[in-house]
Amino acid sequence: MHVQEWLDTVPAAAVYAVVALVIGLESLGIPLPGEIVLVSAALMSSQHSEINPFVLGACAVVGAVVGDSIGYAIGRRGGRPLLAWLGAKFPRHFSEGHVATAERSFQKWGMWAVFFGRFVALLRIFAGPLAGVLHMPYWKFLIANVLGGICWAGGTTAVIYYVGVVAESWLKKFSYLGLVVAVLIGLASMLVIKRKAKKAQAAHPKTEEPEPVPAGE
């Protein structure tokens, strides 16, 4: 079932919880479709008044920050054997090539890799565990983690919500415009038919019947 269709079947509180949980698990290092879930929920918030976009954005931010922090702690404790284990469990996401690419990014950019990694699917999964494995100072990681979570989760929610509201208003305008056009076409068709009927009647007038003559005359 499509993500948005499934979210539409659960109450608002469950939507908040699912968004926070999926994004948190993805940030922790488990390859889940966090961005898809967030975008679907944000689009729903623009169409359903019971889903508050501010609460949704806050839940997404909390899930991102907490998940990344747990991933950092696990990576710092587990070290490189953890990356090898993840590579065996999720070879598509934690292959040696992907780990090497992410490691080079961290070594080159440091805190910025954590911040901008939030906007890249591959680095979003790696950011927390890899920062812990590389023993990045936690205060640096936390600053980049919080700022990246706010900009990515909050920004994505705001943009998708606004796009959804604008799209819905435009669709309503077009639907009203279509109704007006349909009414005008109906009126015009009626006038044309009426005018043609008058012309046909004028071209073929009815012949008057002769008046009856009295019998005695």
C-alpha cells in the first residue's frame, strides 16, 4: 500500500509517532524511507486539519536529532566492527565503497558533513554511527546534528505543506472556473439552438387555412 494511503488510515497521533520513529531509526543507521514518510505526512497535513504541521515538524526534528545521537553512541562504542557488521546485514547501503565515500566526506568536511549529510540519503544513514566511529567530539556533532535536523525536517515539512496548500487552492479555483465555463457553454448552446429554431420558423411559415364559407352563400 502507498505510504500516504496507509498514513491516511491512522489517527493524527499515530502519524506523528510513525514519522518520529521512522526518521529516528533511519538516522540511527537503519535504511528506512524517512524522507518519503515525512513528505507524505507533510502533504497530508496540508489537506487534513487534524494533522498540525508544527507538531509534525517538531516530531520529525526530535526523531532526527535523537536517532542521530543514538547512532553516534552506538558507533563510538561499536567502532569499525560495527560497520563491518552493518555491511554484512545491509550490503546495499553499507558496502565498503559507500563507507569509504562517507568517511572521506567526514574527514574533509567534519561538522559540515553531519549538517549537509542530513539532506543526502546515503549520508543521512551514515552520519550518526560514522561520526561516533571516527570519534568526532560530541559537542561538534550535537551542534551540527541539531541544526541539520531543524533545517532538514522542519524545512521539508514547511515546504511540502505550503506546496500542498497552494496546489489545493489552485485546484479549487480551476474547479470553480470549470463550473463557470460549463454553465456559459450551456447557456450559449441554448441561445444558439433557440436562434436557429426562430430562423427555421421564419423560413418555413405555416400556411393559413381558408375560412369556412357558409352553406347558404
